[in-house]
Amino acid sequence: MKIVFIFSVILFISVSAIGIPYGNGNGNSGGQGNAICPAGYKKMRRADNRWWCMKYFSGNETFFEAEKICRCQGGASLSGIENFNELKYIKDQASDAFSEEGTLTGGVWVGAYRRKDCRVDQMETKPECIKENQYQWTDRFTRGNEMWKEKWADGAPHNNKVGGHQEFCVQIQISIAPESESKSGFFDNRVCVNPDGATQFPTKGFVCGRPAKMENTYYGGGGGGNGGVIIIGDAKPEKKP
């Protein structure tokens, strides 16, 4: 019990701090070879010849519980979404799972967390906290802010509080119900520790991701932050103290 508690505390701190990326920081494969994903993971190609492995899991978990499950998957973590091919894949996987489970609507955790500078009241008044820049990917490899520019749900990201908790984490809204299918595939920020809450899209799953292993080398690290924290948008990456 004590070990589980200590692990949970370490996990919370590491996600909250968004630690320093590993790898060389340029995101290149670092050599030639076939990219290999673990069984059950989908291999996705990213810019600059990078390969990423993704898998959808069903489950009504908190953000931190989902992150812990991913880390038990051989070094994965909650996955960022770098491009529209990845978003479509996860949307399709979740929709298929919803159909099998008899679920019409739900939310799917992804690896994103609100930047430290934007975890304040009235953060919308801060120039650096416009919606394209508020969130950063937490998997240490996902780049860019294309999703934040185009795929926030109506009114998101917002700064609501639920039971004293703020909406620092992010889900993809999924719907196979005809009346709300147009809302499917958009991001919404949610309270990290409440998997349900008052929402049309209660938590139903999460996405784990990890870099592909190469036969002759290993996927080079990070999201172009030169070894610093990956900040979504044009803001300069912040170094971890």
C-alpha cells in the first residue's frame, strides 16, 4: 500500500511539473531501421521521419490513474495528438469501442496539461494564455499546437472549477449519437481527478503512446525544446529548475 501511495505521489509531481524531455531533443530517428511498436499499438508516422505508437484503452479512470496504467505498458504514457491522422485513428478506435460497449458519448484522456503560468484565476487575461498556448503535451515527444488552433470544442478551453478543482487536463469528446456526432473529435479541458462530473461526455477511455523502437537504433527524443519542457505554441520552452 505504501509503495502504491509513493508511486502515485511521484506520478502526480512528475505530471504537474512536466519534466525534462529525454532523448536528443531533435525528434529524429537518429538512423536507418524499421520502426517497431508493441503488440496492439498502431504505428503512426510523424514529421521528420519520426514514428509513434498509440493504443486506445477503455476505462473510467482519472487522468492520473490513466497515466499510471500507461506507464505500466512498457514505458508508455498518456499520448499527445500531433496531427489529424492520429486524431482520426483515436476517434475511430474509441467510436468502435463505444459501439461494442453500448456507449453513445464519452471523453477520452490524452496527454496534455495546462501550463504553469496559466494555472491562475482570470488566466484568459494573460496574453501568453490564449487558447493556442494554454496547454502542453506531457508525453515529452509530441510537437506543435495544430490541435489547439483548430480542434477545441465550443467555449473551450475554459477555467471552471468543480469541487474546488480546476480543469487542468484534456479529453477528446467522442460521440456516436446522431444528435451530437458533430461534436465528436474535439478537445475539452476537464478536472483531472473527476472521471465523471457534470458533462455530456463522461470519461470512457484514454490513449497511451510511446516512441517506436528501431531495429538498428532508437527513436531520438523530444519535441524541439532543446532539452527543455515542451510548451505548446510559440512560447519559449521553460527549463525545469
